[in-house]
Amino acid sequence: DSIQIEIVEAVESTNSLLLQRVIDQGASAGRLKQVLVTELQTQGRGRRGRTWVSGLGDSLVFSVLWPSQCAVNTLSGLSLAVGVAIVRALTLFGIRNIALKWPNDVLSGYNKLAGVLIELHGDMLSPGTVIIGIGLNLRLSNVTKSQIDQKVTDVASVAGQMPDRNRLLAILLKELAKMLDTFEQHGFEPFVEEWERHHAYQDKAVQISFPDGAVKNGIAIGIVPDGALQINTPTGIVQLRSGEVSLRGL
Ligand code: BTN
């Protein structure tokens, strides 16, 4: 199984470029795993219409094009499995105490270390092409930090030194490829326990916000195999499939 890696100096968004290729070239663009890495992303996109801010050299920015054999409607847990693959890679790289925030933020000490944006091309019932975009903070400049309205950290701060980017990318790609093979055969189920072990809010009091704006308080009790977050609320157990979760009091 081969992976083709392309490195470009600057691009608006690695996810957008891969997505555009799939749209332009159809299935032929998605015959093998492709990786697009960039030094500088000028219009990085985050989840829910947010932006991903990153200056030159600040972060590891890349997207993986995965010609999945999975029907699009079976991919709901994929973004969580990507989080597990990132935790595994960082652990192999010697970085411990990494936590996951549903659905797919990677944290260190409640500060965001990496974000994941998954985009799909295809219809619900047939195999779809998946684009997995990852931004991993390496060493954020003060300019970048001042533009981000969240608590963030970077690998250099957590590890105490600037990481070898190429080595880190190689480990990440290997773990992602392994994860995708497992996911393709068994879905998210084999990753549930590991995800919960790293869950930043496991058994903690949280506030959940539904897409329609409704808000509920409860205790985060875990994840179900389709990737929904389970919250024990005063009115019963709620499964969150889209929306946001935050630690109560933060
Ligand atoms: C988030 O935290 O909301 C997700 C951030 C995802 C950022 C990555 S960087 C590479 C890829 N290309 C993009 O435009 N976004 C993703």
C-alpha cells in the first residue's frame, strides 16, 4: 500500500486543494492515499466555519486523501479515531499526557495542541473519498498566538524543545495509515476504550451546546461506537452527535 507525499511551499488550504482535485478529477484522484503538506497555509479552515491560524513554521499542516471503502454513513467515528492515531504518534514521539476533547481536538493540559477537519466527497451509501486535515502546533509565534481566541499550546512547549518535523510527520502518517486499515475493517469500535482513556472530560461536569443553541449540563460518561458523546444529565442520558462540549466552570 503506497502513500504519495507532496510538499508545497504555500497553499490556501490543504483540505480545499485536495477536495478540489477530487471534484475535478473524480474517482481517479482518489486511487491511492495521498498526502499534501505545506509550509504555509494562508486560509486554513477549522470546524464549524472557523479559521485555523498558522504562520510560517508555526505548525505541521497537512491533509490525507483517503479513498475509503466505507460508505459515507459509516464514517461518523472516523474523526475520533484520527484523534487516537495522533495520541499514539505523539506518545511514540515521547510526548505524554495528551488528552482528547470530543469530537477531535488534541489537548495538553486543556490547551489545544492539534485540530482535525474531516471532509467527505461522495453520497451516503457508496464508498466516499475522505479528506483528513490536521494542524499540529509546533512552535507558535507570538503573532499567531495573538490571533487565536482559544487556549493553545505547542509541541515545543510540551516537549521542551523544537521537534524534528520530518520525523514527527513520518510517525503521524504511519499511525494514521494503521488506524485507517483497522477502521476500514472494524469501524470505530476498536478505538472506543483508548479514546475514553485519553478523554479530557471523562467523568467530569460538562456543558453541552446543541446545534440549535440549546444548552444542557451533565457528566461526560464516555463514547458510543458510532462516535457520539454520552452525557448523563438530570433528565436522562443524552448522546451528542453534533454540537460542542466544554468543561463546566471554564
Ligand atoms: C479545528 O480545530 O477546528 C480543525 C482545524 C483543522 C486545521 C487543518 S490544517 C490542514 C487542513 N487544512 C485546513 O484548511 N484545515 C485543516
